[in-house]
Amino acid sequence: MNRVFYYELKRLIFSRTFIGLFIVNGVFAWYLLTSDIIAGVACTAPFSAWSFGAYLGKVMPICILAVLFLLSCYYSKKQKSVETLTAQTPVSPGQFLAIRSAALLVCFLLICILVTGLALFFYIRFFGFCQFLDFLLPAILLLPSCFIFAVGIGLLAGRVHQTLLYLVMLIFFALGFSGVGGDFDYFGTGYFVNKPLSLPVDAFGEPAFHVSMAFGIARLLYFVAGIALFMVSVSLSGKKARKA
């Protein structure tokens, strides 16, 4: 099973597709930092948890699109020939789906390390700021829920048809740049940009970082829904294998 995982991971990480998407994410992240986040959001400092959360929310659509694009490669015609090889391994369809999802998770984490590392370098280089502990909560709120929900939907869409997965990618792209706010904003950008404006400020004119119950519940719901969608995909894969 480990060999299958390393094989799938190697195929993804060393592919030209992943390398290209990795570079695109890095370029876009740096552009956001130097053209948008550098001014701060909602009258907060560029290095506040609010601004960092907004940065993650704005860069996350491109990260998720990268993951879904990698996922779409699993449903290409070329991939069918690879599946004839992996089918010879003693791995069940459900396990194989979990292995592929784990490989996607590693790719997602590598992209997140890149965009987060660029942000930390940006804060140190331009502001001499290095107190990054406050950034942990926004990252925990956004990254797991965004990944698992997108992959859960992507797996189901890809089972139907590769074109449907491209439609899902288009929907996520529209969500990311629609400017829709509120507690249930999938990428969270609207929350981090608008919420500080409704909070009292301290002596330095900064609102303390605050996570509303509704926003926390929304993130949990996205995460749980993603797990449920993933389990449905595993179940359907098992049924298809038994019929075959």
C-alpha cells in the first residue's frame, strides 16, 4: 500500500502540471502580498491576523483550483492505462481512492507551505514582524475545510464525468472572486475583510481577532460535509468493484 502511495505521489509532484501550478500559486501569492495585503484590510495592520486570514482567503481559490486540476488528471484517458497497472495490486478501490486523496493532500500542503512561507518572508522583510502564532487560527479555520470539501465534491463529480469536474472548478473560481461575504463564505475572505469593521478597537486602533460562532460552525460544516462526500465516493467505488 505504501508503494502505491509513493508511486501516486511521485507521479503528481514531479509532473509538469504540478510544477506549473506550484509556480502560478507562488506568483499569485506574492502579487497579492505586495499589491493588496501590504495596505492591510479593514483598517488593520498588514501583519494582523485579520489581514493574514484575508490573504489566505484570497489565495485559496487558486490553491483549490490547483488541487481540482490535479484531481481531474485522474479521470483522463491517459490515466486509464495507468489504472490497469494499479489494478494488479492488492489494494481495494476504496483504499486506492484514499491513497490518491492523500497524494492530493500532500500536494495541497506543499502549495500551502509555499504561500505561507512567502507571507512570512514578506512580513519579516517589509515590516520586521515575526510573531506568527496569531496566524495559526486563521490557517486552521480555512485550510482543512477548504481542502476536504473541494476534494469531496471533486471526487463525486469526476466519477460522473471529467467535464463535470471542470464545471465544479468554474464554480469554485466564481465563488473565490465573487466578493460574497458573510459567515458562510466558503473561502472566508468576506468574513476577514468585513468583520473587523463591526468590532471595537483597542488603544492602537486595532480590533482584536475574533471568530464568531456562526463562522466557526460554517467551517465545521464544510469539513464534515467534505468527509461525508468522500465516504460516499469510497462506498460507490466499492460497489462498482463488486459489480465488476
